[in-house]
Amino acid sequence: MQEVKSTVSPVHSKLLLLVLGLSALSACLVTVAFQVLMIDVAASFQVQVGTASMAASVGSISGITFGLLLAVVSMRYSHKLLLLGGLACTILGALGYYFAPTFPLLLASNIGVGAGIAIVSAMAYSIIGDVYPLEKRGKAVGVIVAFTTLAFVIGSPATGLLASYLDWRTVTIALTLPVALASLVSAAFVIPKRQQTKASTERKQFSPGCKQAFTSVSAVAALSVTIFLCTEGAIGYYSVSFFRDQFDLSVGWGSSFILFGSLAGAVGGAIAGLLVNRMGRKNLGTITFLLASILTLMFTFMPTVELSGSVGLLRFWFAAMASTAGGSLILEQLPKFRSTMMSLNAAFMNIGILVASVFGGLMLNSYGYQAVGLALGSLGLVGVVIWVTLVKEPCPTTTKT
């Protein structure tokens, strides 16, 4: 398919990428706060920590639902409008966290959180496909991954600091609402409307994109690997509680680990965006996903907090690089139906989170954190096998930078 050149100026292009990154960051902040304060939330509602961790499963089901819906409606409706709707869902989810009087209502609030993450991430990648040429998309995807991990770099220490003075409800709303509102306003003014191209005139046809996605072995395999990427990556979701429980560390120490791990991930994701064109999406993903999975297997078995923390930091680095490679590859699987692929990717991403939250929660309640690390790391290795054997590089990479 012939690439459509954007009329967006270089300055506007950089500002647009900043706004997309900020939107992706804001959609993750509720999850960041919950991850750091999971023990406090569990104590507040008098449930087990493993049970509280399953709150993510509701958000995942919501993300799956909205991801599949987006795969259809994104071919007809503006990507900008859909992204704004995703940010609105994030705001509603944050308000739900603040006002929820019972644990079931807290679970219901995760519908908005899951929908926000799915919609914003899918539309951010789709807008990148609309606006940026092929040789710049890898870098742009790397920036989005970096901003997503920056949510933890900023959110974790801010959560730890605010938790010293405020309850978990106030911390969540204070951390999330201002950033989400700023993202909503900036996105409304900066993101351009999609250009009228041959591809966009065909968007009224709902079924062809989904049909092509599910009849391509490589596309289905790439989407399936997203499940395993997110399942393996869920070890970070349990890391703060692991350190607090196993080594009797404070919330501040746990949030500091997330800070440095997410910073490593942000740098790794950005560097991966620069390496995509040189190494190839598949080669880069193979190496980094394999290393991340092995490190997940090791993480909870280290005898000291120093060794465990070091392994965890390396895992953040390679996992973010694998996410960049995976996102870049999926974006180019079906160039004519990028929004459909990225919407399906959001659904599959949430399937992975759902599997990790339910399976990981059950393993945690029954066998402990070591079983969680062993299970999630093993699933990551399964994803590596699928990636190597079934996923194809969709187009030749360029050496342009």
C-alpha cells in the first residue's frame, strides 16, 4: 500500500507525539496508584491481597470488550474522537475509585480504567500510523512505550509521598485527575482530524479488517504474543507487594523500586525505537522478550533484596524493549487496517492482563510469590516460541533514522 505523507509540520509532529504520550501516561496512573497501594486497598475492604489484585481482571474484561468494539468502529469514526472518549473513561474510573464505598463498586470502577487504557493506547498507535511515515514510526512507538513507563516513574514516588499524608482514595484522585484533564484538553486542540485518503474512504466497511486480521497466521500469532507479553509483564504488578511481604520493606522503598524500574523501562523503550530499523522488529523482539522472561523466572527466587531488585530492574529494561518491538511489528502487519489491528491488540493485551491477574492472584493466595514468578516467566517463554516460529516481519526495515 502506498504510504500517505502527512501535512503536519515538524514542530506540530513533535507536539502531537508529546500529547499522545501524555495521554498514554494519564490512562495508566490509576493502575500505578493501585499497584503501590494494593495492600492498603485490601486492608480497607478487608480482603486478601491476592483477591485485591484480581481487581485488574475487571479492567481487563472491560479492555477486551472495548478493544473488540474499537476494531469495528475505528474504521468509521475519528481516531481523535475515540481517544478523547478513552480519556473521559479514565476520568470516570478515577472518580469511581475515590467514591467507591465497597469492594464490588471498586471493581466496577475498573470498567472505566480498563476502557481508558484500551482506547487510548489503540488510538495513539493508530494516529501514529495515520501521521508518521514508516521510517519514523518505530521511534514514535518507542516514545509511547517510554511515556507509558514514565507513568510509573512519576506515579510511584508521587504515590509513596502522598500516601504518607493521605488515604489511598485521595492519593488516587489527586494523582490521576489533573493529568487526565490536561491530556483531554491538549488532545482536543493538538491532534488533527484524520486525512481523507483512499484508506479512510473505505472505513465504512466494518468486516474486511477483522477478517484479514484473523485469517493471517502472522497477524494472529503477533496478537497472541501480546497476551504473553502482558502476562509476563504482570510480574511488575506484584513487585511492590512482593518486596513489602518478603523483605518487610516500606511503601516508599517499593515505590522507589517501581520508579527506577520504570525509568529503566522508559529508556529501554526509547532505545528500542531507535534500534527497530537497524535490527528489525522480529529480531529485536526475540532477544529482548527471551531475556525478560528468563529474568522474571529468577526475580522472586533471589535470596537478597539487592539481587532481586537488580534482576527486576534488568527485566523492566528488556520488557520495555520487547513491547516497542511488538507494537511496531503489529502496527505494520496490515497497513491498510492499522486501527483494526491496534484495537485488536488492545483487546489481546487485556486478555493477557486478565490471565495474569486471575492466574497470578490464585497462585499468590495458594502458593506464594515464587509460584507467581515461575508461572508468569514460563508463559513468557511460550510467547517467545510463538514469536520465533509464526510471526513474520511484515515489511523490510529501513536504515533511515
